[in-house]
Amino acid sequence: MNADADEMKGRKGPSIGRSGGDEGWGDGDDRHEISNNDKDCDCAPSNKIPIDQDGACAPSSGIALIGASATYKTANADAGDDETVTGFSTTTVNVKPSSGVGDHTDNNTDIGICASPSSRPFRTMLPNEDYGAAIAAHNDCLVKHETNRAVSASLQTLPGAFRVTPRRSTDSALLVDAERGLLQQEREDPTAGEDDNIPHHVPSAYLVTEEDDKSVEIVQAEQVLPFFQRKEGQLTIVIVGGLLSALTLLLGGLLTRDNSASGSDVAQQELSSDVPSVAPSFDPRPTLAIVRDRGVVNCGVEDTSQDQEGGVNLGRFNIDSCRAISASVFGNPDKINLVIVGTYDRYERLVGREVDVLLAGDSYTVETAIREPTTGEPLGFGFPYYDAAVVYLGSETFVKCANDQKRYDECEQLSICAVDTPEIRSLITSFFPVTFISFGPFAEAEMSLKNETCNVLVADTYRIYGSNSGLQDDITEGKYVISDYHISRNLFSSVVRFDDGEWYDVVEASRMAAIRATQLGIRRNELQCPVNSTDDEIELSFVNAPLCVGNALEVFQEHLGQTVLSFNGPLGAYPSVIDAPNFGSLECDNCEDILKSGRLRMISERGFLNCAVYMDPLHNLTRSSLATLVNVKFCEIMSVAIFQGKADAVNITYIDEIDVSAAFPREFDYIAGASWEERVGFDTSNLGTMSSNLPYFFHDKLQYNGKVYDGLGLAISYTHDDADHSLSFLATVVSTATIYAQRKQISRATYFDMPLIHLLGDSLAFMLRDIVMYAGNYDDVINEALVLSDGSTEVGWNTVIQNVNMAPTTPVFYCDYTGNCPPCQWFGNVCVSLGPY
């Protein structure tokens, strides 16, 4: 709402401001149009009649006003027909001829005053009524009525006032110039003589003298002083000044006080309360420093009070992830404060610094990473730690109906209950009309399935596996079936605030340490966990995460299930590992155009991209290595995205060394081929120096401390300056684009099937189509690079995980990724281990 609207909202009475210069009002005057309930004042009997300063029509016979001013305007007259009497102030009103207000038949003429918010009466001239009698009756009514709330109850006849009286249109009038005290001859009324049968009342003004008729009432008005010169204004200034002084002292004390003492106790009490509290005041320090001073990690988790013990329990799995962060930071896994967060308030609490990290089953989407809908803020999503498939569950007939999206014949009674999360709601409403679906919490949806309110349940598999009401038993006994293929995947990730790269690295390193520990054979060891150390301050160490809490497989089997699968049999098959989040919504009405600010603006104005290709000496890469050719292609793809299809608007530099302890080298815009683990890994000295994005290539086998370990090697991606958010947004979208295209089977020939994107501004709306038109999908990129390579490296792990795939009926740990599989039994190409690690 603009300032004028704000002023109008608080204004009482009918006066509406109008600036000078509008058509029909003359030029340069500061005037006001008086209206009744947003309509022009509608008065009669003539087309020129005076208006008083409170918004009512003046009577047709004489009344004296002092200190008032009015413009008497004929609604159908030219702008030059205004006649003004000027006193102390200027109030200009618009009057138009009667449009039939009141009950009259033949002359269609009203006399009286307009109805106003103060409910002033008006009187209608009756048919065939004598005009003089009507005037007298009206004046008698008006004299009895309170004409102006601002005037004194005792009216006086005083010299020096200006009297306003009506006259015939043929009369001459004298206008008084209040400032000069001169009398001027008024021009003749141009309408005089047009119709002698219609009385025209045109006001005139003259100076009141002692000899004037005392029967006419005169109102004495005093000049109104400015507000700051009146008593009430001076009192108000004193009060407000005192309040401002007190507020200044209070803020000064709060902003300069030392918060170091007892800070952790206050924070913990606030977060542990069941009553919503005001968000903590902003502390500009890095999160790691705040956490270490506080003495606990505040982890946002889902409510685990109803979770079962010893079964599939993602809530407890997430809590152990929080304990791993605590072990890294403090050497003690139990220095945690669990903050229960809801589905729709969690991001506000994260951004408001009530929690340091979310470990609550948050689905990673491009939309949420760039601009989370409830806060409008970007968020820092880690690499997914859990792959939650979305499936149909129910009777075999209706699960098949849902899979086929069939809603007739045997499927006519199809009714779906769906868990209410933003991701599932968006997904399922794209398949079915909302009339087929009811949404609610998992427990409610599960009960609806059991009491046959619905016949198909849509949920993440981890919720089904962890059901407390025997749903897993119903599946085992054949009462219900799970769809053979999952209909989507939600990638669960840790979430931190976007602007703290150091803390992001701490959270990610704690997770990755558990995975690499599985690969290296490091297991939980309470003796080596420094929880009982007497040191005053334990140094940050990511090795403490697996030592104190357990490696990835240990934690998985403890909370999620015993099943471990391997595909790496006699044929040496590699399971797919290339993954990317779902897009989410790509619409945005007011997103900033990232090409018009920051580093990307400089790149755009420069006309080309500076992209470095890192040839890692550890892997003996050359310019003809598969990884190098893929990196070159992704430099070109970035150029295509920024410069709208131009793949050659890039300057590529080959490098074989990166100083990861220093800030990002400013001579480059991006580095393609660097690894986040080479900078961080188990090392704590290079946190937050630069940023890395989604991996688009994985080396085979891990090389660590001079040894080679089976399983996944280092992942490579775009690396860039940590200070510019838009570089990260763009890299995330570019990396996701080719993977999305592969999943949807979109190729160069069908590039137009890629969606438009508005999250990055209008300049990049077509970038997804430009990327695929140039590079094709991910399989095209990797296979074309393989043909051009020296053949020393195969595709290996670098195939895309599909969003639609076989749905396991229990949580599965794929041990090939860690290269350290327990003994198992082969069933065809799959080796299954059902015992503990």
C-alpha cells in the first residue's frame, strides 16, 4: 500500500486529496475534493451552490463563514468557471448538479445538504411546492442543525468577517481579496439570462461591518497554530523525546554487553522449551565458533517420540548423524541439543539460527537450494545421505491401477491416501486429480488404508519400513503389495545456512568420514573415542565421528536394517552413482537476474568465461584422459548456459596444481575437475576456502596414504569462489540439467522438452534447452568423451541412477560403493548378506 493509501486509510471524514493541475480544476492550486462515501457531493437546486468546510452543502440562503474557503464549480462547466472566496485556509470542493437524489417526480430537483458521515439531513423539494417556501423550510432545518463541529456554540456578529450570500445570476458580485483587502468587480455570470425561470444562486462576499444586519449569524474562526506551537503538541514532543532517550540507552546496553557468560545455558533453555520463542539475536560469527562456545550442537530433527526401538528407524539414524558432528567438534558425541522441527517451520528455524543443522529427512531439490519457498532464502544442502523411494502400497489390484493411472472399470473405486510432504503432494497431483487423493500425516494415512477409507497409500519407503502398526508384517503376509517400481525418489540431505562454508564443510566431512571409514576398515572404538579426555579443549577431528559413533554400515544396520547387497560379482558390474536432486518448481515471478550482479555480471560484460581444467597428478591425468575430456565439456556447457548457446565463449586453461589452503584463484571463474575431498577429507585446515558442487564424475578406487582401496574414488565437480552465491546456483542447475535429461530420455533432437527455468532470472530462462541442444544428456556427454579418450579409463561408476526403478521391500546398503562387503550369498548377479557387519 502506498503512502497516499496509508493516509486515506487513517483519515476520517469525506475529504480526499487532489493535486493541482488536474483537468477542470485550474492549474497550480493545492485543492481538495470533498466526497460522500467516495462519491461527489450531489446538491441542488442550482448548478452552483456553496459548500461548507466540513463537507456539507451550504444552505440556499445566507450564512456567514469565517476562515473558510471554497471553490464553487459547475460540474458541466469549463475549468475557467470556478469562483473562489478566500479566507484563512483553502478548501476546494467539487459540486455537481443533482442526479435525482430523493423522492421527486417532475422537476427532479433536490434542495438541502448532502448526507455525510455525521448523518446531516437533506430535504427534497416536493412536486409543485413553492420554491420560496421550500427555501424557508430548508433554512429553518439547517439553523437547527449543527453545521460545523469546530465552531463555538455561541455565534457572534463581528466586524472583519467575510459574509457569503446568494444572489441572482444577473447581479454583480464583489469578491474580496483577503490578503490585499481590495474589492474587485466580479465578471458577469456567463449563464445569465439563459433561462429566467430557473433561479441561479451565485455566492458573493463582502466585509462585515458594525452596521450590518445582526440577524445573520456569523461564525468566528481562530487561526490554527502549527502543532508544535500548541500545548498538546509540545507535550507530545516531550513524551516522545523521553521514550526515544530511554530506548537509546536500552539498545546501547544490549548491543555492548558481554554475551559470552552463560550463553550456552540460555540457548539450551530456549530451544528445549515447548513454547515457541523469539528467534535468537543475530551473532555474526561463523557457526563453528558459536557452537564451540555454546558447548552443544543444536540439531533440528523430526519427532522421534513414537519411533519404535530396534526396527527401521530413520529418526534414530538422523540423531546418530548429529552425534557424529558433535564427536568431530567436541570429541564427545553426546554434546547435542535435539530441537523438534515441523514440516513447514523447519527452514524458518534454521534461517533464524534456532538450529545449526537440519537432519530431519529433508528432500534436496534445486528449487529449495536456490530459493526455499517459505523463507525466500538459499540453503546449503549436503550430498544425499539416504535415498528414499516413493511407492504405492495397497491391494494388488488397486496398486496396479495406480501404476497404470487407470480410473475406470475395475479401477473405478481407486482412492489414494498420501503422506503430506511438499514433494509427495507435488508428485502425486501431477498423476491424479485431487478428488482421488487425501493428504495427511503418515499415521493417519496408514490408518485410512487399514480401515479401507482408501485402498492405496503413497509414502516414502522408510516410513513404511518403520511402521509401528504392523504394516511391514502385512506386506510379508501378502495382504498388501508394494509397487514393483518406485515412482520417484527423495534425496535426503543435511541442510545448513547457505552463507557459512566452513560449517557446511564440518557437517559434510563428518558424514563422509563415516563412509570412508567403512572403506578403510575403521570401526567404532570407544577406547579411541576421546569422550573421556581430560583436555580442556579437544581439537576438531573428523576421525572422531566413526570412532565415537560408528562407520556408515554400522550405523545403517543398527537403525535401518541388516540387508547388504553387492553387484560386483564375476562380471565386475558397477552400480550407478551419478545422481542429482529433483528440480522442484522452476517458476519465480521476482527472482533476481544473476547475470546482472556479482561475478556473473563481470563474466557477461567480459564476453567470455575463464574456466580451468584440473588434471589431478594423483590419477595421472592427461589431456586425452576421460575425466579431462568430461571436464572440458562441462566448461563448454557452462559457457553455453551463460552466453545463450555459445560453446566457444570460454577460455580453457589446463592446470595440475591447486592451493586448497588459500582462497579461490581469482584469475578463474570456475575450476572443472577439482575434488571437495582433496581440500577437506579428514583434513580440518582448509575449511571454507572455496565451494564445490554436485559431482558429475567419479574416479574408480580410493587412493589414501599411498594405498588403493576398492570402491568409489574421488568425486569431481565445479569448484568456485565461496563468496558469490550465484556461481553456486548456476553450477547446481548446469550439473543437474544433463542428468535430468538422461532420466527423461531427452536428447539433442528433443531438447525442447526441457523445461524453462525462472529461478535465475529471465536472462537464463532457456538455459536448460540450450545445454541439451549443445551437449545432449549425461550419457551423451560421457560416451562421446569416452570415444575421444585414450581408453585408459572406462565409464565405471559414471551412469545415472534412475528415479523410476525396482523398489526393494526393505532398506538396503549397497556395499560396492565402500568396497568392503561382508560375506554374502549370491543370487544371480546379486550377493545378499542378511547378518550384521
